[in-house]
Amino acid sequence: MKEFLSFIKSAHFFLLFLLLEIISIFLIVRNTEKASGILNSANAVSGFFYSKITSITDYFSLRADNEELIKENNLLHNYINYALTDKNLYSPKIQNLGLFYKSAKVVKNSINKPYNILTVNKGSSNGIHENMAVVSNDGVVGITAVTGKKYTTVISILNTKLEISAKVKRTNYHGIVKWDGKNPEYVLLNDIPVYSSLFVGDNIVTGGYSSIFPENIKIGTVSEFEKDKQSTFYNIKVKLSQDFRKLENVYLIDYKGIDERSQLEDSTVTMFQFNRF
């Protein structure tokens, strides 16, 4: 024991140095772990804000991409109709087009009134006029009503005064689509005879009898139906393909032959009224 104490006494400086080294190493390790935790926390915070900034940037980028896509769809619609009208795809005679699509954005819309209308951001300065068909990528929207220089109001299909020629695509039986003023997700299809084949899920599209709407534009699908007890027609409920709560972008269709057709039909009616045969 005396020798151990003598060793301690002679080496106390070395032992003190060793103890201080151990304490220093412990503190360094401990502080390093804390610094790492702080650094990780800082990285997490910066990562959160960076992800939010990236999301915002991506949102505006997506919006710009969406606008470009609408323009491309617009050109594609016109090209297809041009191809169907004129076999010479490179002909400069654009006036020969039967239909001309013009894109627009919905700036106001209503769905819960008896006479719903919507407003789009295109007007007479863009070549828009009354009685143009209005559609979306998902289906029929309505018909243009009053046109200003920069804006146009549209009579929605969700308007109890509007009737649109329609047909069952599978069987080609024609009828009339009209909203009953109740649920904005459904319209009624009338005048389809009970002897015709009909199934839930049948596609309902625009008929060929309209001077405003091109044929075979989507309207919706048969949701339910029954035979009318007082007539020889079905009572048909149609689920709209366009969700009007999400309506943002539309196409206005300029049908070049509408004026001539309307004039001919009006003239024929006048002939019958005045017995001009």
C-alpha cells in the first residue's frame, strides 16, 4: 500500500493529465452528438420549406403546362375536323371547315338554380357569337347566349329551359335531354320508345338532329330507367359525364353551316304556315 501511494505521488501529474484527457474526449463526443442533432433538425426544417417551395413551383408549372395542353387539344380538334372535311390536309382553305373549336376558361358558374348559366372569358373579339355549342373534354356543357367583347354567357345544360337533341349511342334511338331542376349530376332523357333495347350504363350522346351540337358528343350514361305507365316511352335518368362542380375549361364550337341550315328550316316552316307549296 505504501508503494502504491508512493507511485501515485510520483505520477500524480501524469494521472491528472490522463483524467483531463478522458473528460475532454467525453465532452467532445457528447457535443458532437448534440451538434449532429441540431444539424439534422436544421436539415429537416430546411427540407420542409424546400418541399413546399418545390410544390408551389410545380403547381404553377403544371398550370402553364395545362394551358399549353388545352391549346394543343384545340388545334387537334380543328385538325381532325379539317381532315374529315377536306382530304387535302395541307390545303389553305380553312373556311371549308365544318366545325371550329375555340378554347375558353369558365370564370363564373352556377349549378343550384332553376336557370343556371356560366360565364367564359372569350367574346366577340375572339370570334364568339350566340348559339355556339359549348363542351368540355368530359361532355356537353351548354349553348352560348349573350356575347360581349371579352366575355360570353352560356346557358348550362343544368337549365330547365334548355333541351338538347340526344340519342342512345348503342341503338341510335333519338330523344331529348332536359334537366328537371333537382340533382346537378343528372338529367332526364325523354322520347325513347319502350320497344327499343336499353340498359343501365348505355352511353348517351348528342344526336344528329341538332343544328348546334355535332353528333356523338358525350352527355352521360343511363343510371336508371322505367316504363312510363301513361305512354309508350321510357323515363330515363342519365348521369352526366361532366361534373359541373369541377368545370374549368371548355371549348366553344363554331358550326359553319348553322346559319344556312337554320334559314332553310325556318323558310320551310314559313311555307307550311302560309300554304306556299
